[in-house]
Amino acid sequence: MIFRYFKVRHQDMVFLKFILEAYEGMNVMSTVDNVAGIIRIAIMGGFETDMDALLAELGQQVSMEAVLWDEAPSF
């Protein structure tokens, strides 16, 4: 599984969630930081190329900035 992180506007989160859910089995989107507007898209193995094309197309419709995100807990 490959994880990609994006900063998106709050008003676009629901739109992206509905679109990405339509591609069931290819990915799972979740919010990792609601305040900052950071989402994580977990891409299932074998679907990287298809998801890259889909994300590029979605990036034409909504503002999606790729970001680095460290999921390791900080204590």
C-alpha cells in the first residue's frame, strides 16, 4: 500500500471523498489533520498508475497540494 498526502481546502474534502469512494478497492481516503486540511490517500498495490492519473485529473478541478507527512507519533 502506498500513502500519499495532500493539503486541500476544507470545502473540497467531501467532494474528494465521494469521488474517491467511487473507485472502491483502489484507494481509501482519510483525514489526518482536519485543522490543516491534510488528507491521506492509501493506494492499493497495482493501482498506482490509475490513481496517479485520477489524482492529476482531480488536481485540475480542486486545489490539491502534495505534502510530506510523518505518521510517527511524537511524544
